[in-house]
Amino acid sequence: MRVLQNNMIIWVLTLVLPLLLFSCEEAPLPTGAETTDQLFRPVNFQANVIGTEVSFSWSDISDASFILEISKDSLTFSNELQVISLDEYYYTTTEDNNMLGNTRYSARVKAVSTLDSAIKDSEYQEITFKTGSE
């Protein structure tokens, strides 16, 4: 009986041990190009309002340019849409933007790859804000 138990233990270890050894093998970590087919959306998107001047900023994304859209509405982006292409991760409005005082605006920003056109644009990051008095 004891011999049978010992043989069974050896048989089970013979079958299970190779499975455990193979499962411990580490896969190589992916490089940046292999991790995603789409850019991440810009984070920390902010609007600093002083009167009718608005300074936008967000966290930079390597090898990306940005599209900033400003609209005179609340997150529908259907009224007086301004589209601004940027290489920087910040933007301050000027008189050309025609920002009105005490008015609700929406803004959104997305990242666009400057390295590979096969990498999809990020999703938009959106905010809403109200300008101050003129």
C-alpha cells in the first residue's frame, strides 16, 4: 500500500511539475509602439479665466500635436465652433477668438500622433467654463 502511495505521488509530481515550470516563464514587456493603437486623451485639462481671456492647459503627450475646440454652449459643440491646431499643450485666447463676457463656453482637446498616421487620435477631454465680465 505504501509503495502504491509513493508511486502515485511520483506520478502526480511528474505531471504537475512541468506545468508549473512553464507557467513561471515571464513574457517580454511590450514596447511603447506595441501597447496601443490609439493615443491617450490629454489629462489635467484646465481653463483659467480672467475676464474674457482664457488660458487652457493640459498634460503634454510625447510625439503628439493637439486639436483644441472652443464652442459657445455647454458641451454640445454646435454653436460658433472654433478649431485650433496646436503643437503646444497650452493656449491663451486672444481678441481673434471673440470671447464674450459672462458667457458659458465649452472646450475640448484631443491628441494627434506626429509619428505614425496609423495611430488613432485620442478621445476628447472636455470642460465647460464661464467667462468673467468684460
